[in-house]
Amino acid sequence: MPHFARLYNFARWLTRDAIAAEDLVQETYMKALRGFSSFQQGTNFRAWMYRILRNTFLTSQSGLKAAATLDIEDDAVPEAATETTPESILLARVEIETLQHALESLPVHYREVILLCDLEEMSYQEIAQALSIPIGTVMSRLSRARRAVRAFLSDRKEGLRS
């Protein structure tokens, strides 16, 4: 099953729920198999799969709600923490949690672009194909999403200083 892990990761961020993400990926593969005859050889298969996943998410009940929370993974500690002390682990988890809150605060159309670009390492062209939007829209949404994340992190930092 090509791209399974990456599709699941993207689905997990969209749904914010492991079980819903599994269901979404399963439904994506079922739709892809049913509609494989519509896939045009020579086009980007990965973008085609992401488009199916996204459209399935947006038409699903969870896509309309998109309100669940995402658990922090225990093994997601940044490599910058060279000393493994309780304090360094706590600080790393706070950083991860803050970044997750920043991403979760974004509207879905910004969140999906920043996730596809920065986490899935898709090119602007691939993102445009996957989301069925112009490449200029990808670039502007990505810019706005990054600006919103920076503002969220800056506000959080200022709140900690107060």
C-alpha cells in the first residue's frame, strides 16, 4: 500500500483522532481502488491519493466538525535535549504541546498546506495537485499559515513572560 504511513500521518493531523484517521485512510484506499481507472498514467500518484484523502475528510462528518484533540506522543522529544533530565523532558513536551496547539489553532485550509509542505515535504506543485488549488494559493496559504504559527508562538512566549 503505497504512501500508507504518510497518508495516515496527514489523516491523523486532519482528524486529530487515531481511530478516525485509520478509518479515513481505509476509506481513501477503497475509493482509490474503485476509481483507479480514472487515474491518468504519468500524473502524480501521491497527489492523487492525497486529494482523495482530503476530499473524503472534507465530506465526512469528522471533517465538518474537526474538533477532537490530538494526544502528544511520548517519543516526540526534540533531539536538542542532550541531557535526559526530568526538566529537559518536561520542557521538550511543553514545546511540542505548544507547537501542536499552534497548528490546531489554524483553519483546516491553512493547516493542511503547512502539514503537506513542512511535514510531508511535498512540493508546491504536488500540494496544488493534491488540494486542487492554484500554486499561488498554495504559496499564499503557506505564508499566512506560517505567519499565524509565528504569531501564536510569539503570543504564548509573551504570556509566559508576564
